[in-house]
Amino acid sequence: MNYTHLSLNDSQPSAACLTSDRTEDTAAMKNVMEQLENRLSIYDFMKMQEIFMSPGLNGRVVMTREEFTEQMCAVIRPSTKEEFGEMFDKIDVTRDGIIDWDKVTSFMLLDLNEKDERTRSSVIPQWKNLRLLSPIHKDIIQNVTFLKGASCYLTVSRNGLLGVWGENTKLQRTLQITTEAVKLKDLWVTTLISLGNVNKIAVAFTSKEICFYDLNSKQGLSCQYRLHGLQGTVICMNYWYNPHDGNEAILTLGDVCGQVQAISFTTALISLFERPASSAEGEEATVTISWQELVSGYHKCCYTLKHKLHYKDWVKQVAYSSSFDAFISSTTSNVNTLVLAWREKLKPRLKTTSFDIARGINAFDFHSRLNLIATAGINHRVCLWNPYVTSKPAGVLQGHSASVIAVQFITERKQLFSFSKDKVLRLWDIQHQLCIQRIAGSFPKSLDFQSTLYFNEAHGRLFISFNNQLMLLEMKQETSRKVTSHGKAVTCVLYNSVFKQVISSDTGSTVTFWLIDTGQKINQFTGCHGNAEISTMTLDATETRLLTGSTDGTVKIWDFNGHCYHKLNVGRDRAVDISQIMVIKRTILVTGWDRIITVFRLSNLTQYFVLPAEWKGGVQHQDDILCAAFLPPHTLVTG
């Protein structure tokens, strides 16, 4: 079996305890989402560009306000002249009365909202070095979670080994989970969830049962309840409890038969399930419960809810949202991909709403204050959905080059993690729908892996598992709200006149983008060349592609979303010193080691990996080439 899990944050407040913050945040987000510039698609911008690009010699058109509103309304719908008039006024900051395509692109990149709001919401976290935690697991890690009552992290592997980690992420102990139904060699744990209000954990097995264990037991791990007789193997769970009344709690289950089922507890602090009068009171006694008992209403302290809108598709993730009293579930199918099942007062049935998402999704997360659902698309896209609008997403975050397998909100920052199958971690600014950080090249090199992602916002810790390995990324404590420097020595600085940005690189293989007007950091690529130093950079003639040269002997060509298009094998698989990169007409020249110039023809950039062409100039230097300059049309000077 192959599962990818995403652990949601711990329990959310109930609908009764929501404050005006949520209303204000939702209104602010709605305002941003409904602005014309945030509704435009890539195809709309292509239409705009066609209108602005003249067939004349200079290839550019300028427009007045009236011309802009008339022509744009004619080709982009739905829209109004008033909306395009407002957009014109925002673009024409110098009040010249005319705009061109350069002004439009500059506005879309830099001035979507007020500068102070952009600065506040786009603070990029700084991370400590990636750490591999003690390798205690021999089998695939199925879940990572945090148990508040015991102040510890928990990890569980498929063979039932439970790791208990302190708040300092040091291993405290390991415990073997067992169940009466199967022998230890046949044990297969599918998922685990912590029950924070009662200091217990629930563990699901392929034997179609769920066991509830007490971590306070003197024996170390005591099975208090065993729920058996489930119709399908449960592969995902979610637990919510009311922070103002711990007796009110909900355990949601998703299985391989397409069922979403929930157990609603009414006396959780007293007892999850009723104990038979004849059972012993000691901790050692395990109460065995059949699923049919719960469905029939035999246990008065809880009741069940259920829907099967996913038919026979495996339910990959489930959650309960207290903010609108509904269950959320997802599958990898493109039909009924995401389902919201609403609870109705005094009615046992659930009212369902479904989202059909092309190619399906691997995971989701829900932000109650922004009223947004983020989905991890198999089609490489992260989509943001309004729970009440099923026809199309409120926003699309594009930049991943592989299937997205996990998403998780950083609630207070209004940011979103996404992690893809090619081991690229991205951090997005939700309000501006921009990627503000990319982390890659530091994770284990395994080709085939199963992964789970868990972010503990209170401690600023991101756990990512790769099969049986557990990696930790921990945020550095922020000394100020605005980051203004590199963590390591700066190696190169460029200016991009198209986007009006400063681009800088460092010895830690990080590239950072800054606004020239304010000095604000707006984007960052980390691990561009693994751990190798970036020695030089340059831009192509259009200033839309960035070329980075590294001591690992390669030059990489990037766009400004962090996607690498080509890897030029300058050193022919050797580590070499690259001093300068030049893009001249239809050629890329690379200088540095070995006293010669390495040449790449732009016409040969058809594959990701590119080998150099032949340099016919021979060896003219007796030492490394440190610098070069080009005098059009035909003169190249090297020193």
C-alpha cells in the first residue's frame, strides 16, 4: 500500500468561539481575491500582451485610460470598464496618462497591494540547517504528530514502532504497538492520531480495527479500547475537540472503500466508550467494541455519522472543520475529488457538496480564518478554494514541476507550505499568490519514497519523512520583522531592470531577490546547486532568465518562479571554478578554470542536461581566465 499523509494543526476552536478576526481576515482575503488583477489568468495576460505588442518597428504600444479600458473589456470577460479604469490608475503611478506593457508587468509584480501590507505578510522564515533525527525506524514512517498533554512528538512506522520525542526533539523512548487480532510479524499500522484532550492516541491497522492507547499508563502503552468490525481498512484519521468543552470531540475516519465515517463523542473526558458492568476497572482491561454497536446506538456517550460519496475510491485525507460544522475529505479521483459533508441540526444525515478537480489531489488543508481550502494537485498545481464555490478555484499557485503531495498553512503568517514529488518545498504568500521561498537539493536522494509532512506552528518546526528517515527543519528566532541580509558570504549581485529587482547570491547556494525601491526581500531560492557555492550569475538578454554558475562545475538556467530549465555541464562532471558567464547573441560563454572558454549554443538548449560545444579559439592564457568583456559586434576581451 502507498499512502501520503498530511497532519493538520491541532484542534481548532468551535464555531461558537470564533472572533471577529476571522470575519476581518475573510473580508480582506475576499477583497484581494475579487480584485480584477487577481482574477486574470495567464491566458488573459497573453491577450493583454498581444494588444500591447505592436507590429511596428519598436514593437510597443502606449495607451491612454480610455483606450486601455475599451480594448481590454473587448477581449477579457467577465470584466467592466470601471474595473479596468481602476487598474489603469494603479498602474499609472506617475500620472503620465499613458501606460505600456513594461508598466503593466511592473505593477503586477510589485504593486498588487499596499507596501506595508506586503511587507507584513511576506516575511520569509529563516531556517536552521536541515537535521536527520535519530534513525529508530526500520519501516516506513506513517505519521508524525504532537501530543499536547505530554508535550512530546510521536512518530509511528508501518511495523508498529512508536517513537516518543521530547520538545527538544531528543528521543525519549520507543514502544512497540501490538493488537490481539494479529501476530507482531503480520502487524501493519496505517495511521495514527493524537487525542489531545484525553492524552491518548488512536491507531488504525489493516486488520480493520482501531485501538486507543493511554500513554499515561505505568506499563508504557496500555490499550484501553479496541474498535473492530470496520467495513474497510482505515487509512486516514482526524481528531477535533472543543477547547471550551473537552467532552465534545469528533474522530473522523477515511477508508479504502470510499467511506467517510465519524464518531461524535459527548463525554470524552469521562469515557470515550461505555464499559461493560462486568469489566475490570484496572488499566490492563481492554474494552472490545464492534462498529455495529456504535452504529446501532448501543453506546450512549457517542454516535456515528457517515457518507459514501467517494464510492470505491480510497479516501486519502479527512478533517473536521468546526468553523462551518462540516467534514472535508479527498481522493485522487477527478470525480468527487474533494467532498464537504455538512452537519444539519436534528438530522442524522449529512448534506454533501463535491468538487471535481482534474487528475485528483493528494492532500488538502483548511484555513478557517481565511475560509480557504488549499489542495495539493497531482497536476502540479496548488489550488485555493472557497468552500462555497465549486465551479473554479479562488486562486492557483503554479511553480511545481511534479505532483504536489502535501500542503499546510502557517495560520498566523497567512502563508502555505507545499511539497512535491521531486522533493521541492515551496512557501507561498497567500494574499499575493506568490512563491516567496523554495527549498530543494537538501533532502535524501532516494528515487522512490513515501512521505509525510507535519508542521508544528507553535514551535516553528517542520517534519518531513522519507520512508524510514525523519528530517527536521526548524525556524530561526526572528530578531526583526524584516530580513535584510544573507546568512553566508555574498558572491554576486545583479540588477534586473525589467522587474526592478536586485538579485544576490551567496556561498550557501542561495539566491535572493530584493525590491530596489524598498529593500524588501520578496523571493528566495535555496539549495540552487545543493551545497556548492554560487560563484557568479548573469541574466539573459530579455532579463527573464537567470543563469547561476557554481563550484560544482555546472551552470543552471532559471525562471523567476524558481524553475530550473537547463543544467549546463561546464566542468564535464568535474568540480571547477567558474568566474564569469556571458550571454552573447546566440551563445553562452563560460570562463574560469583551464585557461579556455566553454561555449554553449542557444540552439542546443533542447534538453535539461546540456554538454558544451567545441571552442575553436584555442588556449591563449597561461592561467585561469578571471574576467571577460564583449564589444559588439565581434570583439571579445578576456583577462
